[in-house]
Amino acid sequence: MNALQIISSATQIVSSIVAAVGALEQASRNLVDASKRLRNLEEFVFELETLTQRVKQKHVYKLHNPQLEYQIQSLNGLIERLHPNINKARKIVSRSRIKKLAKVVWSAVVGDPLLKIVHSMQDDLNWWLESQKLAENVEKVIDLTAENTPIRLRIHSEHGYPISNKCHYVKSLLDQDEGFHRVILIVGLSGIGKSCLARQVASNPPMKFVHGAVEIRFGHWCSKAACNGNKHEYQKRLARKISKFLVQIGFWTKINDENSGDLEYVCCLLQEALFGKSILVLLDDVWEQDIVEKFAKLYDNDCRFLVTTRNESVYEITEAVRTEICKDDAREISKAILLYHSLLNEDELPVCIN
């Protein structure tokens, strides 16, 4: 039984309770008939209570779901409000004949106490039903808003990777609106932390990238050297990488095997896919300069490209802002990572690290 079925079953029972309370109201002048109606009402409330307990036991490991937890709590709240009134009504309809006669006289003076209890229960039931309708309508409005809101793509940073001075510097470059370069190169030796730095930056991009950030990793596999200089094979591999990127950003639902090897075709689709978009694109571990060019020459979009590379032929030729991770940066980052994972204070570190 899912959350929708739960609330549907509960709503049916509550609707039955509403009918039972209405019948009790009609029988309020006849205490013998009212007693029967009250028993029906008690049965419906017991059925609702049983449903709530059964659902809570069945979905005990899913109570972290806010919607499910709210629905169960609202049902418990309704039951807690009904029980005292049912007990009061039970006392009234179970009085002796003399007390019943006295009740008629008393009711003529101050009003029917059973009727007041019935109206109180009706208010509680109507409150619960209206709250469910309100929640349903609010959910529809939110869903409609969500449909018209662009998906914000996300990149997750490495666990425990610090926000260093270099991270702040790269973010400041991305924040520039005037005289900016579309490409920002992060260069450095192999294993020095270029990709980790780029992911840290892209995991929380400036708000102007309304469609978020996405990563595409090329690596040595997508290089001319790996293809032994075979141009056709290199273009095929590059086309395959771009095809995966089209799936990542939601332009394709899956890779089209028929055309995924045609570089010219997928580059045309890439232009179409990024039209009007504002995405921070992380091109990780790029080995060829023409890869950067294919993205940088795309037009009619507000995308920026964060590129990591160790290859001089990429960062010496490409027209871009270049930032290098040097030994001092690596030392700062390594120290912060050590502090994070060791739970030590800075003054507790060995002298050689400081």
C-alpha cells in the first residue's frame, strides 16, 4: 500500500464516519436509536485506528518520507480528537430513564449536549477532509511550477575536499561578466588534484548558471595517441563521449547507436542541445586541443567551460584563462584534507607538515 492508497483508504473511512455522525445527529432526540448509531461510529473509528497502526508497522522503514509521516500524524491527530467526544456521547446515551427525562428538560433550557458533541465531531472530520484537499491542491500547484522550472544539473564534490584559495579564485573567474573567457583551464601535474578542484568549484556554481553544472570526462582513451593516430577511430570515440553528454543533460533519453559515431552529426546536436542554456560544463582530463575548441565555438548560449588538462598542447594553444595548481596549492589542500579526516586541530599536526 503506497502513500496514495493509504490516504485514499483513510478518506473513505473518514467519509463513512461523517455519514455516521450525521445519522447520530438525526437520532440525537431518540437516545435508544442514538445508541445504535454511536456503536456504528465507534466501529468506524476503530477501523480507522487499525488502518493507521497497520500502515505504520508496514512502512516503519519509510517514515522518513515527509508526506507519509504527515499523513499518519494527521490521522492520529483526528483519532485523538474523536475519542473524547465519543466517550462523552456514550455517557449521555447510556443514562437511566429518569436521567433521560431530566435530559429532555435540561436540553430545553440549555440546548442538547449530544448535539453539541456531534457538531464538534463534524468540525473535526471536516477539518481533516479539507486539509487533505488542500494538500492535494497545493501538490498540484507545486507540480505545475516544477514542470515549468528547468532541471538544475548537479556535480558532487569529492568527500572531504576543502574549499581552498584556488577554489575561490576559479569561482571569481566564473563570476566575471565583462571581458570573460568562455574557457577556464586548470593545469598541473598528473595526480596533483586538478579534477578534485574542478569538481569542488562546479559542485556549487554561481547562480547565473541556472541549469546547473555537468561533467564529462575524456581521459587518455579519447586521444589521438590512444588511437595510434587513426583519425577515424579518434573521431568515433569523441563522438561517443559527446553522445553520453547529450544523455547527461537530458537532450537524449539514451544513446542513439546508429548516429553516436558520427562526430559532425553529434556536434550539430550539441549546438542544438545547449542553445539558450546556461550550464557550467566541466571537461575533465582533456588530451586534445580540438575537444576544447568544439565546445568553445558553440554559440547562442551562456555556458562556460571548466577544463582540466595535463597536456601542454592543450593549455599552451587554447585561448583561455589559465590557472595552475602548484606545490603550494597542493600543500594547502593536502593539509586541509588531513585535518578533515584526522579530526586534529592545526596546532596538533606534526611540525614537518606545518
